[in-house]
Amino acid sequence: MADERPDELVTPHQAVESGGEAPPPEEEAAERSQGRLRRILRGLLMPALALFSALVVGAVIIVVTDAELVGLLVSDPLKGLGDSWAAIYNSYAALFTGSVGDPVKIVQALFTFDWDEIRPTLYPLSETFLSAIPLIFTGLSVALAFRVGLFNIGGEGQLLIGGLFAAIVGFTFTGLPWFIHMPLAVIAGFVGGAIWGFIPGILKARTGAHEVIVTIMTNYIAYNLVGWSLKTPLVQRPGRTDPISKTIEDSSVLAPVLHGLRVHWGIALAIAAAIAVSWFLFRSTRGFEFRAVGLNPSAARYAGISIAWSTVLSMVISGGLAGLGGAAVMLGTSKALTPGFSGGYGFDGIAVALIGATRPGGVVAASILFGALRAGATPMQAATGTPIDLVVVIQSLVIVFIAAPALVRAIYRIRTERAIGTEVFAKGWGS
């Protein structure tokens, strides 16, 4: 009849899927939630299998590098297998308790309601988060640049310059309250890293210089610049001939989150940076332009997006993020500038970004994983005698398996999902 109208408008796609009737809104929301959950689980599967595979190979290395165990496996296989399992278990148990702590002792201490009892049980977890702080910043730095199709290898140099700037502000200004001095030092770290990121960005945009080559070179320049600055009256500690800076003022220090533990408020700053980068990349117009440039520069240029401006701005922000990592190390841990204070956080940030699939949430998770491996390495060596280099081997193996998903799928017989629709892949490496 002419006056009859449908209760609700239905798109053709919905009509085809439901046989002419739109699904109820509740079912539609449930399907979206299930689809989102499946995507998250698929995203976690490969890193989890890569970590498991790395631990398995690491277990083999523990056995074959112990001459006594190898000899026992030959002379008495059953006893050799038992002792090998014990060595593997003890090593990984020490790695776990050294990075997370003993869960039983933690629970027992919590029920005492005595901070002096609780604090020692939380120390390993504190060290894990402490190691994760600069990794989050450098991982975000690499991840953001990669979204624009750039491979920022300069996180180490940007972190060093950020630490240098933060240290200078930290010990130069005196008499300021902490709520002014500490933010100034943190901002100085960002500015220092941003300046160091601007150099490869502008060279890439104006001359086409490859960002990988330029950032590698700026890493060396930054290291030597820090070394030179430690010989100048502005930075070098009075009365000292060795390369060490003046001690930063207490008013610029990132205070510990909990009394008696070393993890400081830089962890909150790192989480806030990850949230900000996630919003910027996936909710802002400029972030959409960045991703468009990374996915297809030609189409982005045709749409009116400035490739040069996106290149420079992304490298400036990336450098600033790495500079925040340097500020966190300087203001929260070192409290004085020394050569090579970074400890390789800038290079580990590359691995963290790749393992985290260049997504801020994945970067945070991968940083905590690498922080746990760093924190648990020394206790593992002290408890079992397992070489600390095993942790480096495990980190490298995780990267190898992440970088070779086809190998992981072949090992565990995981079928490759067929791409549906139009897929556009980032060229990366600045191409």
C-alpha cells in the first residue's frame, strides 16, 4: 500500500547479508566486537609464537653450550635429559623471578600490609618498568616514522642529544620549583631530539638523501658531540678530568613512583606519549595524512598532501619522542651525563617497533617484554651461571621470527589469510 513504509532504512549490503532484513542493532554491535577481538587475537598470535620459538631455541643453546650436559646426554641419555630440563627450567625461572618477582612472595608480602616487606618483592617488576621507559619512547619514535614510510635508525643519536639538552637544563637553572624545572628539562629533551630529527627530515625532503644513511651518520655525530661537550666548562663537572657532567638539580629529577623503588614518573609520561601518538595517528587529520603518505605517496600527493612537509614533521616528532627517552634516562636514572649513557636503547627501539607492529599499544607491550629480558638477565646469570648473552640471543631470535612470519606459519602450520578487498602496502625505507 502507498502509506506503508519500512520501519528502518537498510543498506543493500545489509539486505544481501540478512536475506532482505537488517540485523538488529544489538547483533550488529556484537559482530563488530567479535571482529575486533578476532583481529586483536590474530595480531597477538605471531608475536606470541615468535617469543615461544625464541625460548625453545634458547633452551637448546643452554644445553649445547654446557659441555657437561652434552657429555651426559651421550653417556647417560635419560639422566642427561633430566639435567638438561632442570638447567633450562632453572634458567628461565631465574629470568622470570628476576624481572617479575616471585608471585607467592608478592602475595604473602601484600597481606602483611607492611611496605618494608612489600618493597623487596616488587623490586624486580620495578626494574622491568624502569628499563621499559626509554624503550617505549624510542619504539614510538621508530613506529611513527615508519607510518610515513620512513625508517628512522637515528633513535640512538636523538636520544643522546635529548639527554644532553635535558642535562644542561637540569643543572644550569637553580632555585626553581620542581613543577617548573622538571617540565622544562623534559621539554628540553624533546626539543633536542626534535632538532636532531629535523636534520635527516629536511635533507630527505629537500635533497632526497636516504634517511637510513643520514640517521646512521647522525648517530655517530651525536655520540661524539656528547663526548666533546663533556670536555667543556659548561658541562664538565668542576674539579674532574674524566668525562662526567655536573649533577642535575633535585628540582628537575623525575621522582620515583613508590618510595624505595627505582621506577619513576617517566613511566606515566611514556604511557601518555603512547596514548597521544595513537590518537595522533588514528584520530587526527594530520595523522591520517601521515599514514596516507606512508601507504601510497603518489595518491597522497594527488590528494593535495605535502610529502615534504609530512616527511620533515614526522622526523621532528620522531626525534622529539626519542629525545624524551634521553630525558627520562637522564632525569630519572643517571642524573649526570656520561659518554654512551643510553645503553643502546635507541637501537632496541627499532626491534620494539617492529615487534609491536608499529602500533603504540604493541610498542608498549614489546617494550615491557624487552624491559623484562633486560631486568632479568643479571639475576639469571647470578642464580644459575647462565651467560647474560643468552638474553641478547633471545631478543635477536624474537626479531628473526617476527621478521620471518612465513617461517613461523610453516613451523606451526598456520594458514595464511587471504586478503579481501583492495590492499595497499607501505613501501617503507623512504621509497
